[in-house]
Amino acid sequence: MTQDLTHIIAAEVCSRTPDTLPASAWTLVRHCLLDTTGTAIAGAQEPFVQALRQELLDQGGRPEASVFGTTQSLPALSAALINGTAAHALDYDDVNFHMAAHPSVAILPAVLALGERLDASWADVAVSFVAGYDAGCRIGRLLEPSHYRMGFHGTATIGTFAAAAACARLLRLSTDQTINAIGIAATQAAGIRAMFGTACKPLHAGKAAHNGLFAALMSAREFSSHPQAITAPAGFAATHSHDLNRDLALAPAPNEGVFLRDNLFKYHAACYLTHAVADAIAILRDELDAHPDDVAEVHIVVSPDLDTVCNIAEPQDGLQLKFSVRGVAALTLLRRDTSRLSEYNADIVRDPAFTALLPRIHVAFDPKRDKTIADVTLRLRSGRQASQRADSGIPMSDFDAQEARLRAKFSGLVSDALGGPGCEALLRQYDALTPDTPIRAWMKAGCHAA
């Protein structure tokens, strides 16, 4: 008899130990920690995150885990909810297309909060993060592409499974208990793409972290669920996807045995599906030495997937600009720093130089095109033109270069929130992180600098 997919995934989660992680995974988990902490500290300043934080601070509870943006601590579940929401508030966090989601903001806030509660080491948290990350990617591969196209937001739905698996590993749950945790996660996993552009989109990440942690904690207390919650006839897959790609879900990770190796970090502060367009236009702009007034036309060819995600033709504010292919293209042509959050604002979308470019930028959709690939042709008024293809779906292989970019991004995010000294203190703590370091030390450093 074929073993149920949930059992196979749960057994893999429980079998994760430090010696099963390739060296690249240890490096990449550190990078995810740095990046997610940076986006969380910066995102904690957003008004809707402050409102959520104040509500949960007013509710109070046992001080178990640190909350970014305050020196106070809250119950682990509350901290996971706030920190997950803050980390996704700016939409500047990492992605993985195996999971079709933002993985770190769903998983890390959960295991960091639980890690503080348990006084776990960095190695414990790192191994658990990888276990949950892989589980999320397997479930994502099972359900996609129709899950996302039906309107579900994978960060909210699949992220809940990933967080539950990671927390189950950190709690050292058995395989049966982990199966049960996945079932408890399944009945909570929710989030729709109609919420994009509202405070509820980042709340999806916070709820994934909260609900996943809750699932693991309740499984530890023998709270029951369906053992085949994903694949049962009325289970999660049947109700949330037209696909059931079991073979793809169970195939080996394509790179070094961990899906984490295909993690993609953001270096433009906009929707990830706009990044290939920005990269291609930057190359063409510099190659042709193009100034905005010189531009006659820009032709962009991308996947239809972008049409429902980031094709706002005339963005009206900074948030809409992040979800506008034309808007990001115009920013790039204007030589604005697309890595800076401050560039996405209401003033730029009303700037005559910006609005004059938008009608000259044309977007077409090719159903055969992968969603991370953009083909761009830039034609100048002089008649000169050039074309460029860019693919934002290829992870960096030079980890030293990647860390340099992430440190620069972190400094830009955290210095604005905490000032230079606070940022430098956190980077020193990051450099001192060892497998034996209590994760509480990292969280306290990040929160006491607030």
C-alpha cells in the first residue's frame, strides 16, 4: 500500500539533524535570519503593525518571546503573530517558487518565538527551520500551480504547514505527533490574494507563524486531527487545488538535498515578479546611456501570472507602485534606487517625469514564459534600441557576494529604524552567532536596540 504523503513528509521532518544539512544550508539559514530580522525591524514601524502590536500588548500574558519594535516580551504565540506580520509588512522578504510563497516570514517568527520559550540554541532553530522549509516546499509542489491561481496566498496557507512542521521539529515531536500537527495546521491554513495591497497580506505571514506554532503546541498536548488532512477526499488538497502532484512533491530537492538552496532574496523593494523587469531595464538603460526624455518606447514581455499580481497600470501610491510592472520600470529608467523603500511613495507616482514615462511602457503576456523571466526592448527617440532577457529565478551561487548585498540591505532597513549604532550592534551579534548561541541572545539584541 502506498504510504500517505503526510506521513512521508512528517518522517522527513523528524529525521532532520545537524549532520544532514549541507554546509550551504547553514550559510543560507544565517542569510534568512539576517534578512528576515531586517525586514521585521523596519516593518515594525508600519502603523498597522503598531496597531496589531498594541492590541496584543494590551492583552498581555506570560513574557516568553521578544517582539521587534519594542523592548517588551509576550507569549510566544503573540510574538510570532506580530513578528511575522512585521517581517512581511514591506513585501521585501525572500521567496521560493517551489513553495510559491515567502517562506522565511512564515517559518522564522514561529521557531524564533518557540526557541526563546524553550531556550533553544541557534543550531536547534536552524535545523528546525530547514525541516519546515522543506516540508512547505513539498506541499507547495503538491498543490501548485492551481492553488495560487485559484486565489490562495501560499505564504498564508502553505506557510502554516511549514511553520507547523518546523515547530514540531523544534519540540522534538514524534512522527505521529508531527502528522497530527500538520492536520491541525491544515484546518487553520487560510489566506486569499484578494487581500494584496492591504494590511491583511502581511497579516497572512503572521497568522501562518502563529497558527503553525499553535498546531505544534496543541499536538504536543494530544489535541487530535485527521492523519491524512492533506490528501483525504475532503482534505486540504481536494478543497484548495485542482492538482495533486504527488511525484513532484516527493522528488528529491533539486539542489544539494534542501529546497533552501533555491531561496531567492529581494534586492528591489517591490513585488518579486517585477524584479526581472527592473534588472533587464537597468542593463539596457546603462548600455544605451538612456535618459528618460530619450525613451520612445519600452516593450516588456512576461508571464500572464504577472497580470493578476503586479500589473497595476497607473499606481496611485507607494504600495500600488510595488505591484506595478510599469511603475517599477519607470523608476528604473529614472535611475531611482529601487532597493530603497523610500522610493516607493505617493510623491513619485505624481512626479511629471514618472507619469510621462508610463504611457511609453507596454506590457505583453506570453503563456509560455516562466514567471521569473522578462524580455525587454528599449527604443530611443534617436532610433537606437536594444533587447535584454533577465531571469530573477536563479539563486546567487556566490554566498560571499550575497551576504555583502544582504548586509547592505540590512543596514539600509535597520539604520532607518534603530540608528547606526543599533544596526552595527546587531551586525556584531550576527557575526558572533555560533551553533551553541542561545537564540534568545539574538532576539534580545534585536529588540533591546529598539
